[in-house]
Amino acid sequence: MRNRFVAQRVGFALLTLAALAVVIPILAVVAVIVIRGAAAINWEFLTAMPRDGMRAGGIFPAIVGTVVLTLGTAIVAIPLGVGGAIYLSEYARDTWLTRSIRLAIINLAGIPSVVYGLFGLGLFVLLLGFGTSIVAGSLTLSIMTLPIIISTAEEALRAVPTEFRTVSASLGGTRWQAIRHIVLPQALPGIITGIILGLLRAAGETAPILFTVAAFYLPRLPQSPLDQTMALPYHLYVVSTQVPGMPPKIQFGTALVLLGLVLSLNVVATTIRSYFRRRRQW
Amino acid sequence: MAETKIQIQDVSYAYGDQQVLRHITLDVPARAITVFFGPAGGGKTTLLRLLNRLNDLVEDGRMSGRILLDGEDIYAPGFDVPSLRRRVGMVFALPLPLPGTIRENVTYGPRLAGLRDRARLDEIVERSLRQAALWDEVKDRLDSPANALSGGQQQRLCIARSLALEPEVLLLDEPTSGLDPISTAKVEESLLILKEQYTVIIVPHSIQQAGRIADYAAFFLMGELVEHHPGKKIFTAPTDKRTEDYVTGRFG
């Protein structure tokens, strides 16, 4: 009898250790970056241009670049992604074609991001002639983000009970009316969460923007979509390895800004999701 | 002789490799309560869903035969299906409130049909809820969530929701199966009043219910229409032995 209780407590202790083993490294990463980078964060750092070979001054152009690229990604990936998800969930019949499409989406999600970068280089920068530009970078990031948005949006749409669609049809509604009035609004929190998570991945990736848009240093902010731009992930790489004599607090400060951006988007997404889950009417 | 609202002519229906309905021929009289009764698996629910083409939503079904509403073939190519479903409304076995308030639920159908006038929508809400015997219980909280209502109230809400479109025919599939006897009685009472204006087809959840409200009854067994008669005589003096065995409880 006693052995069973002891075994259970040992088991639970091991499981707790496993959970801690996951959480502790993450906390450690955040702690190190916060401790060593907090000193660099001030108004000038966030809003001024870099000076002295980027060893001083601010990282404003990198922040602006990341924001612009994320917006560009959103403009392309959201309509395509949500539209594709609505098609797959509500209209597509189960044929070999739709099954191939789903398989393709799953595979796309697994492609390493540097491969997307090379693809973007070949197609957008060279073949279509956009050159290294915000347009090429956003398009590349959009393609990388599409599988995430399509899968989470489709899952959110499918989670809405079929009964609602049947009831809507029985009241004289067309399929699109059911989607517009019931299915889409009910799926929206899940879709928004998926979009935010997809966009924050796009914001943080270095490889896709390396070949398609990122600039080592630009003296001014980009003026048009065909310009290059600096961006936070690439800038972090630059200040960490490419510039001799860089003060460590600049490096960690940049990392902290990128981390802060990504973590706060994550918190927003999680908050939206749990708020709507509590209010759900099914 | 009562006028005929719906004519079902030699209808058979198969789903996958299962034959669900076999050669059903039946005339449904207007402004009366017709009851489709019989044991489970008889095809009654499927037949109901064929009457407003709700089975179009099912991918694997095959139908033969004709169904005429006021003499028009509802499966004719190009037939306006959403408008058919506004004329032939359906209430399902489980209460299925849509997300939203009571008011939003009742006005859903009319709003989809394009009605925007607030005053008319409010009139429709009151009329439909009164016809479903729910108005007195919810008139002070029309803008509260529909799923806060009890099961019986939700089901009456679903009836009100269908009535909001003023359909010519109302199809009810075991509408009181989850309800307590008081709610059931209220629903049956409403149906007896509604039949003066609408054609009602109901799959009852018990023979007793069928006996209480039927003006016309049809007995279904394993996809076949065994017999059908006006009035309640089918319950006391059926002509087919299978009907007699079911009605007397020898199987079910």
C-alpha cells in the first residue's frame, strides 16, 4: 500500500522537474537579455538614428523597418490566408485536389526559413525585378506566413459547430450568409490569434529578409516600397558580429527590443484568445 | 375535401449504400397537422429534410421521384432553394439557438431576407414569440443571450424563429423530445392554434403525442410507407398488421 503512494509522489516530482526543465531555459534567456540590455533602453535608443558606425545612437530605422515589413506581410498574407481558409473549410468538397492542397500547406509550414529567403531572392528580387526591396521582403515573408494563417484560420472555422450552418440554411440563408453572419464572427478570435502568431514569426525571422530586403546600414529611412530597409533581426546579427568595438549593451539592447516586440504580440494574442473563449456561446 | 399542399410522388432516397426511403407516395393536406410516426430508422427525418431540400447539404445522397409544393416541383433545376426554405420552415429535435440575443435569433431569417425596418422587425419578434407561447416569459429580456434560456424555452425560441418568416409549411422533427411535460404541452397547444394558418408536418416523439394532435397520420417502417389515413383511426384500428403491432407496443 505504501509503495503505491511513494511511487505516485516520485512520479509527480519527476513530471514537475520536466516542466521546470522547459520553463527555466526560457526564463534564463529572457533574464539575461533583460539584465544586460536594460541599460541601453532609453528614448534616444528607440527613436534616433545610429551614429559612429552604429556603436552609438539609436536603432530607430531597424524598428521602423520591422514594423513596415510586418505590415506589408499582413496586407498580403491576411486576405490570402483567411480567404483560403474559408474556401477550404466552407466550400471545398473532399477531392484529391483539396487533399493535395492541404498536404502542400502542411509541407510549406515545415520549409526552413532560409529556403524561403532563397526563393524570394530568385522570384521577387531577380525574376520579377523588384530588387532588394520592401516589396520583395514582404512578399517573401507573406509566403512563409501563409501556411500558419491558413491552418489556424481553418481550424477556427471548423471549430464552429455545423449545427449553426444547418440552422442558417433552414431559415433561408445562403452559404455565404451563414459564413458572414455566424461562422466568421464566431471564428474571428481564433483567426486573429493565428494572424498575430504568424505575424510575430514574420517579424522575428532573419533568413527570409537577408537576401531580399535587409540593409546593413542606411543613412535615412526608406522612402518607397522599392527601397531597402534595415530590420531588427538582421540588425541584431550585424551589431553582434559585423562591427568591431560594439558595446555589449547595444547588442543586448537590440535583442531586448526585438524580444519585447515579439513577447508583447504574443501576450496580446493569448489575451484575445482567452477573453473570447470565456465569452463563447457554444 | 381539404386542399393538398405537398405532393410526394414515388420518392426514394439512398445515402451511401443504404436505401433510406422506398417509393413513398403521399399527399399532405394544407392547414392541418400531419404526423409521420414509426420506429427509429424509418426514414421520417430524412423525408422531412427532403421537403425543404435540407438534404442538399449532404454530399452522398441520391433521390428519385418528385416533390411538389403547391403543384411546383421543388427539385426542378434552377429552383430558388433559399426562398423554398423560407416557405417551408424546420424545427429540429435539439434546441439550437444561434449565438446572440433572443431578438437576434428571431429576426435572423427576416434580416437575411433583406428586412431592415426596426419597427417591422419588432412586430415580427412579438408576433412570433406569442405564437410560440414564449412572449410572456421573455418580453422583458429580448436583448439577453438566447442560450441563457432553459431547454424548453430555447426550443420554443426555435419555433418562433421559424415562424418569423411566416412560412406556409412548418416541419417539426421530434420538437419536444428533450422537454418536460409542461413545455411539451405548451408546444402542442401552440401547434393546434398554428394549424389554422399553417400546414404542419410533425415527427412526434411518442405515439401518445401523435394521438393527441394528428389530423392525418402516416406510419413509416424501414423506409416504407406502410399506411396513411385521415384522423386518428390509424391508432385505434389500423389496417396493416405491422402498424397494429407498433401501435400496441409489440415492437418499437
